[in-house]
Amino acid sequence: RGTVWSARSLEYTEAGERQVLDVAPCSLSYDPLRDSFFLCGTRGTLFEMPGCSHCNRLTRYPTDTLYVPASLGGKPVTSIGAYALYGCTELTYVSIPSSVTNIEESAFQECTALDLVTIPDGVKAIGEKAFFGCSVLETVTLPKNLKIIGTSAFEECTALKNVTIPAG
């Protein structure tokens, strides 16, 4: 498993023990500034993999808390991409910077442990199914500049009790 997208055997170290990647990827993105791929696995794990073809080492990141950076390489981060963290089941908290204006389709779909997300006022659009299936998410404060909420953006958020909609 895990070789659908790579013929390489991918290894990482966890708790001092060598491990081989045994999860299928559910999303993959590339950061040209770091020459690295970032992969979210089906069990909610987040890895960084060097882009070089001769490298086979992964770095596993803790995935319970995520702070999205305001900029990368001097350019502002303005969007959380479609399916960016789809299925990251260990993720419990996300802090999104004020530079972000768009949360795309299914960005946090099926993040079943996500119970807190900070959506800044600069966000103008929340895509279709952006938070679909975030089953422990209890409270959402919508930003004051929000113009679009996509279909089913918060569907299957079965614990959702409080939604704050700003005046205006």
C-alpha cells in the first residue's frame, strides 16, 4: 500500500522506530520553495516528502493542530486548496491567517476530530463540502466579509450547536 503514487519505498521514523508508509494518500500538494510534497494520508497522517527522485525519506508531522502560515516565499497564502486536508482524522484545531480569502471545496471534509477552527474575517467564500463530515465540530463563527457558503459546507457536522452569523 502507498505505492499507487510512488514506486519508491517510503520510510519515516516514529518514536525512534523505522516505519514504512502504509497508508494511501488522500491529498497531495507540492511546495516549490521547499522542493517538497505534502501528503495527507487516509488515516489522518501528514507527511513531507522531498521532491528529489533519489530521496525516499518522509517527515511525519503531528496532525492534531495546524497553523496555516500567512505567507510562503514572501507571497500571501490566500486560499486553502480543494481537498487540502480531506480525511485528516487526527486534526483537532486549525488556525487560518487573515490573508486567506477562500476555503475551497472539501478542504477539511471528513476531518472527524476537528472541534475548533478559526475562520478570519477576510474569508469571502467557503466552498462546497468544505467542512462536510466534521462530526465533532461544535461551534462556528462565520466571518463578517463572507459572501458565499457552498452547498453542504457544514453538512454532517452532527455536533454543531452554535453558529455565529455577524451583523450586516
